Amino acid sequence: MSARINPSILSADFVNFERDFASIAGADLIHVDVMDNHFVPNLTFGQPMVARMQQVTPLPLDVHLMIENPERWAVGYAEAGVFSVTFHAEATENPIEVARNIRAAGARAGVALKPGTDVDPYLEMLAEFDQLLIMTVEPGFGGQSLIEHTLAKVTKARRKIDQEALDVWLQVDGGIDEGNIERVAQLGADTFVAGSAVFKATDRDAQIQRLRNLANAGISHRH
């Protein structure tokens, strides 16, 4: 297993996406935060913009919907040709149905949990998802520090994935940087969203590779 580094464009220049996408060509996927100013107190962009992003980069898009009513909106993102669509468990009473509809529309389906949401109820339905996203900060804004207590969920989820040999990516998002990525990888994460940790660098591709190397070292030291 090799670690995946997905830079978050929340830290990019919204007026120069094409230029900034070119600066992270070494990424595994591009993490796209869609916010509706209802589920989280911030507003980013919607489906037409994401469809356009897909046209200007060869990299797969990892779309994270921080929005209400994913039943209504998630499938449209999948139909736009993105690689994966992750929605929030807290925003729907039917996570399995939403995930199946995303998959039916041709994208991988992910479910995200806010820092205060218990992972246990979702462990039994993990096979319904292609990705579990553990938020390690409160969703809405970039540049926050990782919340330590969220890492216990990473350990629990990794145990379940390994026990049942599930094909589920375990993603973390929030405050991931060169100071903690190796430890978080050792605890079980394999897919890492990094925003400011990538975009602050002068050579962003070199920084992506540095983060990947650190994460792979953590993965190799799992017990």
C-alpha cells in the first residue's frame, strides 16, 4: 500500500486554478471542497465549476461535499465525471442509499465524519463505501490544527478494514502536515488531504513527494 496525497484546493488561488493545478501535478488526486454556507459556515463553488475543473486537469478529482441534502446533489457531481464523491454522514439519514446512487452514477462513494461524530455506527456499513473520511478538524475553513482525539477513530476504522479485508480508502483531512503525517499514517490512514502544507511550499511537487515519503514510512511501521 502506498500513501495517497490529495492537495486541497481550499488553499489554492481560486482565480488561477489552472496554474495552481499545474503546480501540483505530482499529486495522486485533487481534493475539492464543496461548501453550501448551510452545512458549514463557508461558501465555495458548485457543480458547474467542478465540471470545469475536471476539464482543465488530468488528475482525478476527489470531491468532498460539505453540504445539506446530498440525496439531491451528490449524483450530479458523479455524473460530471469526477473520480470520487464524499458526502457527510451528518447530512443524511440514508448514507447507504446515497453511496449506492453515487456508485451507480460512475464515481467512487465516500462518507465523511465530523470530529464529534462517532465512527462506531458506520463501521458495520463500511463495505457500502469506497472511502471513509475522518475529519481531523471542524469542516469549513483551511489552516486549522489537527484535533488529537479524532485519531482514535482512524485506529478503529483501520482495524475494521483490515479484519474484513475491505477495499476502503481511509482518508484524513485537517491540519495534516510534515510534522504529523507519518504518525497518522502509522495509526491507519492511507489517503491524506493537505492544503496549506502543500500550497505554502515554493516547490509544491517536491513537498507532495516529501509528504508521501513520510506517510509511506508511517505505513511501513504499522504493527
